[in-house]
Amino acid sequence: MTIDHYSTATAMLEALRHRQISSVELVDMHIARIEELDGTLNAIPVRSFDRARQAAKQADERMAAGGTAPLLGLPMTLKESTLTAGLPQSAGIPRFKDYRPDVDGPIADSVFRAGVCLLGKTNIPFSLADWQADSTIYGRTNNPWDLSRTPGGSTGGGGAALAAGMTPLEVGSDIGGSIRVPAAYCGVYGHRPSETAIPRSGGFPTEDLPNPTFLMSVQGPLARSAVDLELLFDVLMGPEPGEDAGWKLDLLAARRQRLADFRIALLPPPMGVRASDSMQSRLEALASWLSRQGAHVAEAAPAFDMDEYFKDYLRLLSVMVTIDLPREEREAQAAKLRETGDP
């Protein structure tokens, strides 16, 4: 098996287990890729190469001794806002520029226990609040497919790093598209899980402990294949600290095994927002291919008012993203939105 920068994480792990490549070699291959490309992309501004090499050496020794772990010896990255001991966690906010937590959050703890070698942390926009990754601290991340375009946000650095072959896995966070948008813009896979499937704490500076009153924001995997999403999801899933007794994840098995047995719905353009002609043509080509494979494909949509649903979503989102602002600042933002006609 030949391993390169675009191999899946699953293939890299298989090669590691069969001694076709060492963890040190795999880490060095990714470091060389970062050093070659990231000057123009600026996807991984926080680098922990020495730490990754040390972890790789230890992983090779563990594997030689017969040790195993789900991601043992695999290099990967984390979003800059992820709580990780000794590394910056600013979320792009200048007042947190020099903040270095001294503990790992549940996400970092899970991946380290699984055996990963952390290459670094990926770029984000100010306060994780944009569909790009233009940070006041680290600068702008560019899309590897077109440097004049954005990779999306707020997990924009992670999406760009995956698309450029600089990491096989990434963990992002999402309250309004911050996993899904970079995945779409960069042509990779992202999964926004249900709210309690993966711990939510540790995804923002000083928010280290579980907060059951904070809704909508989740952390989840990004990868270059759907199989790799499941691989990382299985490592990350679990309860928040202290919620062990009441937590349970009981996912139903797939009801069908053959593509021809599935019913597939195509969502009509919501609220009249139609995709570009090039994107729409690709969607139609996919629908035609699925039909030829025997699947039942038809246009369908949930039976509720999408406009009203979207307004309710925006109200709740506005509450969540301004919850820690002074009342005067929240009211000033609301007044500015009303002036523009935004409800």
C-alpha cells in the first residue's frame, strides 16, 4: 500500500499497523507538506512539530511492543479554539492572544488517549464568528483550490489543511455552519453531531467546564472520507465530565444495505435561494446517477414554514453568540440590525 498526503486516515492507520510506514515517517511527511504549502495557505499557524515527532517516536515504540490504540501514530490537527494544554487558545480574540491553558479539554484528551501526534492548531476568524478564517491574530487562511477564495469558517484552517493534504483528520466546532461550511468550500467531509453526542466544553477560551444552559454549539470531526468521519467520531463520542451516569448513545443500524433500496429526497431551494448553475448541475447529475443505480429519487421537503423556522433559528443563535456580552452592547447590536431591516 502506497501512502501519500491524500491517503485516508484509515489507510494510514492500516499501513502503520502493517509496518509499511512508521509514525515518525508519517509525521515527517506531513511536516514537510506543511512547510511546503502553508506559507501561502496559512492554515496551521500554531505548530507543535517537536511534540508531534516525540509522540511519533513513542507510538512506534508502543507498536513494536504490541501496543494498540484507535489512532496510534496518526498525525492530525485541532482547531485553535480547542482546549489543549500548553498551546494557544485565543479563538482569534486579541485579549486571549497570550492565553495558554494548562489542562487538556475532553476533545484533546480523547485524541491523545487514542494515540495521535498533534501537528498543530488550525486558523479561525475573530470569536469563531465568520464564514471565513481571517484572524486578527494569525492573518487570513486561503482556499487551497483557489487562493483568492475563502476556505469557509469558522473551522477554515482545518478545512484548508485537509484539502491540501497537510492533515488527515481535524476536530472543529459548529454553531451556525462552522464545520459544514468549510467542508463544503474545501471539498472535504464534515459532521455536525447531535448536541450531546460529543462533549461540548473546551471549545472556546475559558469555557472549560460543561454548561447545560448553552445550546446549539457542538464539536465534531472533519476528514477526507466518510469512513474517516466515523473513525474520529468513535474516538470523540462520550459524555461531558460529570454526566456519565445519564449519558447514552444508541444509534440505530442502517435500515438498508443496498443503494437500490433507499429513498432519496432532493430538497427544493429553501426560501428561493438557488445554488449556482455549476453546483446545481452537479446535484442534478448525482440525482440522475442515483436513479440509474435503482434508488428512488424525488424532490421533497419537511412540512413546515422554512421562513419562520429560519427566523426562530436566528433569534436563538443571536442569544447564544451574545450571551456573555454586556447588556448595553447587546442592545446596541440589536438596534443596528433593526436599522438594516434584520428581524
